Amino acid sequence: MKKIMNTPETFVYDMCHGLAMAHPDLEFVEKFKIVKKKEIDDEKVSLISGGGSGHEPAHAGFVGKGMLDAAVCGDVFASPSQVQVYNAIKKCATDKGVLLIIKNYSGDCMNFNNAMSDAIDDGVKVDAVYVNDDIAVKDSLYTVGRRGVAGTVLVHKCAGAAAEMGKELEEVKAVANKVIANVRSFGFAFTSCTVPAAGHPTFEIGDDEMEFGVGIHGEPGRFREKIDYSSGKFSDNLAERIVKDLTEDLGLKKDEEVVLLINGFGGTPLQELYILNKSTTEALDKEGVKVYRTIVGNFMTSIDMAGASITVLRVDEDLKKYIDYPVNTPALTWGGAMNEQAEAAVEAMNAIAKALGVTNVAAPAAKKAKKAAAEEADENAVYEVEGTPAIGETINTAAFVKIVDKMADVIIENEVPF
């Protein structure tokens, strides 16, 4: 294994710190492995997603204006804990509420749902949607039902736009669910991927083989088959097979429009993704399906796996406005100049208002200061148990807490072997 890293134990922490250092409008809350906006807008619905690391730029790369407010980062291919998700919700909670965007994996669903229940008990307005766009298989090693894969990026995009437009939580959720109902994905792999803590490929595959319908963790697909270049049309034939399955599953009709997402799994050169895009666009054209917008690149990867996925989202005039809405994140940006001009205008207006002695301009700053103080108090809170630990035929609460703390230390120390 050859990777740019310090240790497997610090892999995710170092990556998240590096991301935040490259994008000063983001911050990394190391204690809970949360990448979030430094400034949470109290006047909009907050969007939170996340999952196991190893899919970069998902999910932290989509934190920014027009998409997510926070991403909760689990270890490589492991769901973030309930505690992590709960703290992300608390840090991003606004009067308009929080929407969780959850990929359909058993661990993610369990931990996000439990965290949501805890937050609701605390009085936070929070709801969730579940992405299951992968048509390759119904069940996998990680799921009950279809997997959530690259289509999640388009859910982030449209729901994020709806939130930026000032829509209410119920409306943002409805937009997200509309995307989920109209998006489908299918992937294939040429190689396995190497998890840093394991140090070797997750599965073995021949140099002349491909996994048809692979998952983003290297889960098996529909079947494994030999790669055949003899026709001189391998990419075209592959795209036609996948497009046929996607259009049939989605029920796409002639003259309908789609957003096309060609997504690399991390180990495929961009030039090959563009070749696949050409083949896929031509295959859609044969089916009479029009491409409204094309997005090509690495968005939902599987560490260093060679392969790709094809995602189509059926769009109408309503969804088009959410797709086209300006976005500015580390991994996806368009319409940014318009956003910057608008922000500059707002800042200029605020400066003029202050000069004229308008008093309500300071209100947002006071509100931010109050929230920052509350977050600092929460971050520094110390939870103590009264009494001295006593261990005999029975143990008291203080002793039980001490034992659990020791168990946690041992688990953390031996994280990689475990």
C-alpha cells in the first residue's frame, strides 16, 4: 500500500483539517469529526449529510453556499456515531429547522435516526430524507433495500438551493424527496479499493474482469464479467447497457429531460470519464432523452477504485431552477460570481446603514455572538458524577462511569486492530 498519510488512525482527522485549511469559510470540529460552515445562517433551513469517509469529495466537499451546512465524517467506510450526528444537529440548529440527508445504509439510518430522535426530544425542529438511487441490486452487504450512491449529490444540490431560497423545512424536504423519486444510478468497477487501516485491496478481481453494478464500498454487483475490447466499441456498448436499465427503471419517455452525472470512483482518469460521457450522451439521444445539464468528475468515490457510475435525474421546470441555482462549495461551483456580487452589495448596504445610525443592523451580529457563546459553553461543558468510585459486590454510578471511560480509552487506542 502506498498512500500519502501519517497513520491510519489519523487519516480522517488529517484529511478534514486539510480541507478546512484550504477553505477558510469552513471549520473542522475535531471532537465530533464534523466539517461545517463557520457561520450558520439562522434564517434558513440547515442541511446535514454524512457517512463513512472514503467517498471524497462526498460529503464534506459539498459543505458551502447552496448545498450542505455540515457533513458528519465517519471512519473510512463506517457510519458516524449517533453522538457525532447529534452534535452536528445541535451546532447547525436554526429556527427554520434541520434536514438530514441520509444514504440508505443500515448504520447511517440507525445512527442518524437515533440522533434525530434525541434532537427532537431537545426541542430541535428536524426531519430526514433517505436516498436509494442505486438500481444495480436491491440488497447489499450494507443495506436493506437499494443503496444510496452518487444521486445523493443531486439531492444535496436541489435541497440546498431550496434552503438558500428561504423555503420552510417541509418545502425543502419535499424538494429533496422529489429528486429522490426521479434519480437513478448504476456503477461498475475495474479494480478494488484499499482501505488505509487494512493495507490491501478489499477484494480480488482479474486484470481482464469488471464488476457490473458495484457498490461504493466495493460491494458485489449483479455479476462479474470479462472485459471485451474486440468490437472497438466497449465504452459505447457499456453505456448503452446501463442507459437501458436506467431509463426502464425510471420510466423515462421520449423528449423528457435529465441531468446527467458521470461520477468517477477515485481511480479513473478524467479523460476516461469524458469518453464515458460521450458514450452515455449518445445512448440517451438514441432513447430520445434530452440532456439538460452534464456534470463530470469525482463526486462520490470509493477511495482509489477504478470505475465509474452513471446517474440520471429526470427534471421539469421546477427542478431545473434548483439545479441552476448558484452553488459554491469545494467540490461543486457554478454561478459563483453572481453570488459574490450580491454579497458585496449586501455588505455595502450594511456599511451605509451603520453610518446612518440604523440600529437594527447590529442585531444579526448580536445574535451570532449569543449563539457562539452558547456553542462555547456546550463545547466546554463538563459532565460530572457525584461520589467516589466504589467497586465491591456492587459498583456505584461513579465507578461505572470510570469503567466505561477506561473501556473507551482501550477501544480508541486499539482502533485499527479492531
